[in-house]
Amino acid sequence: MELTITTNPSPERYVVAVTGEIDISNADKLRNAIDLALEQPTERVELDFSQVAYIDSTGIGVLVGAAHHAGERGRGFAITHAQPNVVRVAQLLGVDKDIDISAA
């Protein structure tokens, strides 16, 4: 399934809506979108994962790196509306404490 990314920027938060499955074949696309969002003059970056059914360890690594970059820049960073499978992968890898992830 192809990864589709759309953005909805505002001064308060920059929302990145992600659709599809995140794996090693497209993790760079997600990383680039997050990096662009973190360069914008906004207080918070939110990833809407309501349409993400699957994420592998590579994708989780992108999220952890992004959370650290956001913290270094003094920005809020969160994954919202995550489906249970995505939350479970984060928990299994032990990174649910490193990234702000909330279920749908």
C-alpha cells in the first residue's frame, strides 16, 4: 500500500496526516515530511495516524528520532489517533514512553 502524506499547517500546530502502511520501503518519505514540519514556525507537530494500519521497526525509529529532534527544538510532538496495531508495536519495542502516542 502506498504511503500518502498531507499537511495542515497553522501557527499553533502542524498536522501531518498519514495514510497507508509504514515500512522500510517508505520510511524516508515519512522522515522527510516530519523534518519539513519541524522546520516550520509552529509550536507543535502532530502526526494523525488514523489511517495507518501497520508500522514496522524502521517506521518506529523514524518517530523516535523525530520526537528527539522536536524536543531539541523546543517543539511539541505527538502521534494521534493511532490504531491499536500501531500502539502495540510501539509498546512491544518499548518506545511508547519516548514518543507521545495516543490511540484512536
